[in-house]
Amino acid sequence: MANFSLEGKIALVTGASYGIGFAMAQGFAQAGATVVFNDINQELVDKGIAAYAEKGIKAYGYVCDVTNEEQVNATVAQIEKEVGVIDILVNNAGIIKRIPMIEMTAAEFRQVIDIDLNGPFIVSKAVLPSMTKKGHGKIINICSMMSELGRETVSAYAAAKGGLKMLTRNIASEYGEYNIQCNGIGPGYIATPQTAPLRELQADGSRHPFDQFIIAKTPAARWGNPEDLVGPAVFLASDASNFVNGHVLYVDGGILAYIGKQPK
Ligand code: NAP
Ligand code: GCO
């Protein structure tokens, strides 16, 4: 029987006070792991700790900006001292800016790349030395449909998430021999605060046109929930995936497999 247990493992999930990161971290705790997370400010960290406690989970929360290398290095050192060496890292923290490309400033573009691509580089770089020393480690990068597809208004996000897919393959290539597995999860359209503007009801109570578009594009005919990502995350964090490396597991209700509804 494959070993899906995370008993005795320490998992750091970035940006995990709520949303997808929170759901995955909760799943890790249920599989036996100790949960550590960071977020961008104290208010979010406090909110996260309380939300985990409500689920019966003692989580360790830290304020840390994933784009700040000094802060990340100090936080990882503090986690190693206070909790232990990180076995599992999930690069989940991310933002999106929906702005037509010709209206987007270079500063806005850079900010998305900084959080969504440089962040995973900085945090992975901080945890890899201890992982290689320990002789094992799991890194899971949260990619996107936009690691494969484009759409209007998300040029920076697509560039970052496409880059994150290649960073995933490169970490696998460079550190695979040290028993490090680096894989991605590519969520489809998931109902979280990040996508709330795309699901807002219209003034007349009808569904947002983008909401209808996503339902039509998804063979499962629904938005995903953060909970849909838990099984894939536990698999990629556990020994059950020890020979899976550099792979992006798309959890999208079938979007990438589908040409779209045929005309009636
Ligand atoms: P979310 O609700 O916006 O959560 C992301 C978390 O990251 C938030 O707590 C956010 O804090 C935090 N964060 C932002 N910048 C940070 C920084 N510099 N340092 C540390 N933390 C930071 O997003 P989500 O929908 O759960 O998405 C989580 C991940 O999945 C993201 O990488 C996203 O791109 C990806 N994803 C989402 C979907 C979807 O449909 N929702 C689909 C595919 C991929 P603030 O609240 O202050 O921003
Ligand atoms: C958008 C969405 C997406 C999703 C997700 C898809 O505006 O198109 O926010 O980018 O959040 O990343 O996988």
C-alpha cells in the first residue's frame, strides 16, 4: 500500500491564512503533519491561527513577505529553531492583477512577477539547503490554468505562472538527485476571494457572464472548491509520490482537456 501519511513531517505553506493554502494545510494536518504558514501581515496571521484552531489544528504562523529575501531567510531559520526542519514547502502565496496589457504599468507587471515567481524562487532557495542535508524534501508550486493558457487582462499573471511551471521543472532537474521532488499543482477556476469578482451576481440577480463562461468551459460544470486540491496536495507531499518529479498536476475539472461546447 502506498504511503500517504505525513506523520512527523513539517509543512510550510506560504500565504495560507485562508483560501487554497488554508485548505491544503488543513489536509496536511489531517494526514499527520505539523502546519507552519506565513502571511503578509500580523492581522492575517492572527486570523489564520484562529481559523486553524477552530478546526482543532495548532498551526505556527509567521509574518513574512515572500519577496523579501532577508525576511524569508530569517523566518526559515526561526521555523527550523522553533518547529524543526521543513520537509514540505508549498509556494502558494500569490496575487493577480486583471488589467489590459497596454494599460498595465511596468511597476504593476513587476509586482505580480515578484510575488508569484520571485517569491517561490526565494522561499525554495531558503529551504533547499536543509532539505538536501536531510536527504529528502517536497516542494509544491501552485501554478494555474495560466501556466498553459492565456486570456485577456492577465499578462503578468500568465507570465509568472508559466515561469513557475519551468521553475518547478528546473528545481526537479537540479535537486532530484538529492531526493527532492518538486512538482506543481495547477488549479482550475476555484471559488476563493481571488476569483470573487468573477463570480459576483449581476444587478438583476443573474450570474456574472464570466461565471457562466467558466461553467461552460469546465466539463465538471462547476467551479472548484479549495477542498478539491487537498487530495492532490497530500499525494505530492507524501512518500506516495517519491518518483514523481517536475510534473504539474492540473486539478481543473477537465478544462485543459476540453475544446469547449459545440454549437447546438
Ligand atoms: P488568495 O485568496 O488571494 O490567497 C493568497 C494569499 O497569499 C493571501 O493570504 C495573500 O495575502 C498572501 N500574499 C500575497 N502577497 C504575499 C506576499 N508578498 N508574501 C506573503 N503572502 C502574500 O488566493 P487563493 O485564491 O487562495 O490562491 C492561492 C494560490 O493559488 C495563488 O498562488 C493563486 O495564484 C493560485 N491559484 C488560484 C486559483 C483560483 O481560482 N482561486 C486558481 C489557480 C491558482 P493578501 O490577502 O494580503 O493578498
Ligand atoms: C483569472 C483567474 C485565474 C485563476 C486561476 C486559473 O482572472 O483568469 O483569476 O487566473 O485564478 O489561476 O487557474
